[in-house]
Amino acid sequence: MTLLSADDARWMGAALTLAERTRGMTAPNPNVGCVIVADGVVVGRGWTQAGGRPHAEAMALDQAGLRARGATAFVTLEPCAHVSPRGPACSDLLVTAGVARVVVAHRDPDARTDGRGIARLRAAGIIVDTDVRERDASRIMAGFLTRRAHGRPFVTLKLALSLDGAAAMADGRSRWITGPEARAHAHLERARHEAILVGRGTWEADRPRLDVRLPGLEQRSPEQVVLSSQPIDGVRTIVTPEDIATLAGDHLLIEGGARTAAAFLAADLVDRLLLYRAPVIVGGGRTLPDIGLTDLAHAHGRWRLTDARALGSDRVEVYERG
């Protein structure tokens, strides 16, 4: 475990920010960020490009050129150790470039690397420090890590609720509980997921577009998936929550309806909660159905608040597994 210096934390923070740029666009590769620093100045920046190549290190080294020699590379994930038809191993690239030190946030769980990248760097005489802002890296690369650990995408459940906990009026109408700022934020979330899922009831009642309608991000609209026991023409369907393992991407956003949300919660397949709270009281509205909870004691400690902010008159709260 590395003692975290202020400079190491700062430069790794820059690499983590870069890693965020292509979240939801790099599967099956992880979204990685890399910053190369020489004499306190950034000489190279890189992040995994859409489709998984080039890797972050390759992009940063190409930008740094000869200035990489003797520099320090800050990388959010252990540099890969395997040669691919799509490009060389990043650990080899760093050795060839002559960097003096590599700072790593998170070890790579891929069996083709898993410690081999770090070992290769050290064998070449490069100083390697690890576990710098590891928790932050875990959050940013949650899709990749969840796929490796559990064989399924990282699941975010979005809920728009009134102050009294209603997800819709008594007759099922829910458009719109939240205001335009919250809806714009939800579209940004869509752009960071490869797939978006609703239940069949929501699909038939609302015919939702489930796309991204933010200027410049329209091309990042996710694949549409419906939870349904029967096929639906022109759209991908899965029968059970567990079937999300068959989806290609590493990030899945669940948007509705209440029964679908409850099914995923009951199956313990939700990793992140995205709650939009509107300053309205519905009274007698629809809430989540039973999720199989038998004792309130089992509910405590399950979720940890990681972010909260105002969005116009609404508020968004983000919870992750405790």
C-alpha cells in the first residue's frame, strides 16, 4: 500500500477525470486514464478511446514523445501485459519509452495481466507505486470490474420520486414528476450507459424513446432493452433480471417501471441508485411493490450516499452498495 502524497493524489485525480470521458463506450475494455508528468508539468494525456483502442497509455506516450523519458506515468489501471492484434502491451510501451516511475490506482483483474504488468515494469527497473486512489478508480471503472467479478454489467436503477415517495399517480401517469434540469441530467446518465432497460408495461404504455437528446451526445444513445416474457418486434428483450448477463456492454441503466425496479432489487442486482426527488406531494400515488424484505434490520447499511446536489427545483441523490 502506497502512502498517498498530495502530488500523487492530484495527478491521479487528473487521470481519473480523463478515464470518465469514455465511460460506457470502451467495453469490453476498461475506461482508463493516463497522465505523464515531467518536472511537475503534464507532457502527455490519454484515455481509452471509444471501442477500446488506443489504450490510455499509448495515447499519452504518443503525445509525450521523448519527454516521457525519466517522467512519471499516472494510470488508473495496471498497464496491460498481453499483446493484442489491436495493439502492443502498454507495460512494454512504458518500458520502451523510458519512464522512471509508474503510479497505479487499481490492479487489473484480467487474468492476462493481473500483476504481470506491474512485474514487467519493475523488472525493467521502473519504480511502481500502487493503490493510489483505488476506491475512486473502482467507482469510475465499476462496469469493467463488475463484469469481471460477476459476469454481468454494472446496474444503475433510476427512480423519479415525489416527496411522499410516489413514482407515479394512482392511475400510473408519471410525466413529469421532475423538472427540465433533472431530465437533462438523466439524459447525461443515459449517455454513460451501453444499454437502458424498461419493463414491458412501461414500453407499451409510454412507448418511451430511451435515447439521448442532449446536443452533441445524440450518437451515444444506449441500446434499448425490455424485460418481457414474450418477444417484442424490433427491440431486444430479456425474460428475467439475471438475463442481463447476456448483454454486451458493461453499464445498464434501468428506468422503469415500478415492478421492474422491484424485480431487480429483489434479485439483488442493483449496484447504484439514482434518485431524483421533486418538491411535489402526490398522495395515494404508486410506490414500489414488495421486494422481499422481511425485516427492516436487513435494510440498514445496504446503501451508502456518494453524491447529492440540487438540479433546479429538484434534487438528485446517488447511492452505492454499502
